[in-house]
Amino acid sequence: MPEENEDQRESSRPFWSGTISFGLVSIPVNLFPANRGSQVSLRMLGPNGKPLARKYYSEKTGRDLDAEDIIRGFEISKDRFVEISDEELERLEPERSRDISLQSFVDAQSIPRIYFEHGYFLLPSGSSRAYHLLAETMERTGKAGIATFVMRGKAYLVAITADNGILRAETMRFHDEVRSPQDVGLPRKQNPAPAKVKSLESYITQHSRAKLPLTAMRDKDSANLLKLVKRKQKTRKNIVSAGGGKKHKAEVIDILDVLRKSLKESA
Amino acid sequence: MAARAIWKGSLGLGRTKLPVKLYSAVEGRGLHFHLLEKKTHKRVKQHMVDASTGDEVPREEIRKGYEIEPDTFVLVEEDELEKLEPEPATDIEITGFLPEGRIGEQYFDVPYYLGPDGDAKSYFALAEALGNKRREGFARWVMRKKDYIGALCARDGYLMLITLRFAEEVLTARQLGPPPGKAPDAREVKMAQQLVSVLEGEFRAEDYTDEYEEKVLKYIKAKAKGRKPKLAVLPKRRPEPKSLMAALSASLKSVSKKEKEKAVA
């Protein structure tokens, strides 16, 4: 059952456009994803090695549908839908659909990690003076600006921080989206033997380090897949070329290229 | 209602093994919209087509390939992919500990609770020890044919395992380079810092709730009854201030006034 496809992450257009406001200072920004899927992704191909595309089609006519033939609907009762457009969703919350208004500032380190969901970059669109000011201020104070805003039919809680002159927005789960140990049904706390706690504490101290090497965070599964590909490439068999056909639109977009381009254009 | 464990494993700290159960810590929420065909209001279907001809390709004929140069692919077979799957295992290997907060928030993905699977005394001892030392463990394990990395942390006396994104999946500001433009004026930064300090507080997740979802649902229900509820007009994009200094000092004045009013009330 196709639901709304969240697979629009790797796109050259911003996910959201609007302003961040900080007191009476408004800063025009474009929001782009800062997470990407696995670096090594496989394409789906036809039997002759030609790249495939995912398409929506009508069950009634069997024909493929273009974006303008598709609407969004909410299932109000079985198989009965109410149509709703992006514009309606925005106009239900006009201010917060266009503006991320920073309401409070908290110690960036103090936010429990369980709340963090997705990472985004907020890149300047337009003059960058106010942008630089906010980024510099956030970096100096080590604070995160907290706000809620509306994007694509959902309200988000965000923490805005700065990193190397760039503003980031981390979306967070609302408190009622995170279960408590009681909700999960974990057993009641027991008092552990102090000696056991002490011995675990010394184990922890002995195996502590100050920093995590980035190599420990590498994706081994993807690296293994890439090795397999390289090995097969050397044999020169198993290689198909889809050349000759009509030029298809490249679907693999390097999000880094998109971000760098957007930064340059704001100059 | 107690949740069901989604997986069972065993925390490995050196020679010590601690059997645990994994529970989802996240409550699914949010409205679900469906994609519909405009003409019929029926759900749309999906299929795979040849990108250049538009012809449908049946599922059983689909092959997978890695693009080595534009439009040239190395074919990879299903049995080869199966061979690459990590060996099933139940060990959650804790390879070391770090001070809390050392792993950037952008790596944190999905949180799970760990519950004791037998030895509850050791479970609560580990939660207490981690909490006392303010450390988090770095974990690696295989679950459902996938390799995972994660952070083992203590929260309210219980253990949590939060999956982390792999380094390759997180883009950093460094990779983008600095934004264009000049460094801000020192006086402006000072005033902005003042403004931040006035608005400073502690993070309390309970303080943030949202009524947007209810608003959308109410609107949808009204529409279903054939009503046409009024909608607000979208505001124009706020203009950038002509003078940053003037905007900052006006902001400071307005927040300090609010603070005073609060103090009086």
C-alpha cells in the first residue's frame, strides 16, 4: 500500500524554505538534509541491464501517473479519503510554515540524545550578514536555539546549532513520542550490590577513551559490497552498459554537490 | 500495556555477558497521508519501469547493479548479496567507553530500551555504574542481517541502546566549506550574545507539545462533512533587517520589557 514516499531526501531542491527569526532579526534560509543513505547503493536494472525507475500508476486504467495526476488524501473511514493539499497544510499554520522562531536557548550538550531524529543544514538564501551573525553567536555561546515549525504537513521540534560557520537544524522527537521504562513494562528498579557497581565502574574506567576514532564508525557492510563490486569489475564479465537508449535523467544526486552549489549561489 | 521485545541479545563487556531484551523506545505518531489518483480518489499503485522506454519490468526479472560509470553497471546477484550478509549473532560487543556527549548528536538514530533477560541485578548494576561515571559505551552488533553501531547509555536507572548512523551517512559542515560573506561585526555579536543570554533556559522536553496534528485532523473532519473551513493567508517572507544593530537593540528592549512584566506578574 503506497503511502507518501519519504524517499525525496536526495533532491536538488531544498526541503523547506523560509526564515529563522531571532528577536526581530529574520534570516532567509533553505533547509537541506544532512544525512544520506548508504554510500554504496545498488540500482535496479531490467533484464538487459537498463536502469529502472519507480512509477505510480492508476489501478483503473493501468497508465502511469504524473505528479499532477496525484493528490494526497487522508483516510477518514475505510477507502474513503479527504483530499488535502500542501497549501492547505501550510495555511493551517501560516506563521510556523514560513518561519523558525527561536524561542529559547539551551546548553547544546544538555539535550538528551534520545530526542534527536534527523539532521539538516540551514543554508543562507539571500544576504548572509544576519546568517553569519547568528552562526557566530551560536558557536561562541555553545547554545542550541529551540523552536517548533511546520514542514510538509508535520510540526517539528528543532535544535539549531552552528558548526564551522554553518547553521544546522536537528529535528527532535516530542516528549510524548518517547516511551518511559514504565510504558515499555521494564521491571522495577532493584538495588544492585555496591561491590558489583564498583567493579563495573572500574571496568568502565579501564576501557574509557577520550575520543571515538571515525574508523570505528565505518559501515562495514557497504565496504564489503564495494569490494565485491571491484572484484567483479576486474573480471570484465558481469558488466552491462545501457548506452544507446534514450538518455534518462540521472537519479543519483550527490547531495554534497547540491549543498556546495547552494552555498555558492547565496553569495 | 507492556511492549514486546523485538530482539534478544547479550551485552559483552570483556568476559562478562549480560543477557538483554531490546524494546522500541519510540511511539509512532503523526498523520498518515496516502497518495491517490486525482480522477478516481483511489490509492495509486507502484511498479518498476524501464527508465528510457517506460515499459513495465516484472519483479522477477529485476536485477541489481552498481554504477561504475554513467550507465555502466557491475551486476550483483542475490546469492552474492546473501553471502555478504553478516553472520547472525546475539552479542552486542561493547568496545569501549566515552564521556557522555562526545559523540555528536547528528549520529544518533533510533533509541531502544534494554531490559534484563534474567540477571536483573547485574543489569541495574551496569546502569548505575554508567550513570555514576557519566560515560556511554560504544557498541557494535548484528541484528536482522544488518551490522549496527550504537551508544549504550543509562537513563533514569535503565539501560538504553541508541543506534548510530555510520560515519559515511552524516554530512559535516566541514565538507561544505564556509559560507560566503564577511565575518560579523564584533559589536553586533556582543549584542546577539546578550539577547541569547536573556532567552537562555534549561531544556525540558515536557515544555514542548504540539497541537498542529489536531488542527489538521479537525480541518479534515470538517471537510469530510462538506464544510469549507476558512484558512489563514500565508504571510510574506519576513524582510531582512536593514540595520542589524537597530534590529538587535530593539529586540533586546522588547525582551527585557517582557522579562520585567513577568517579574511583576
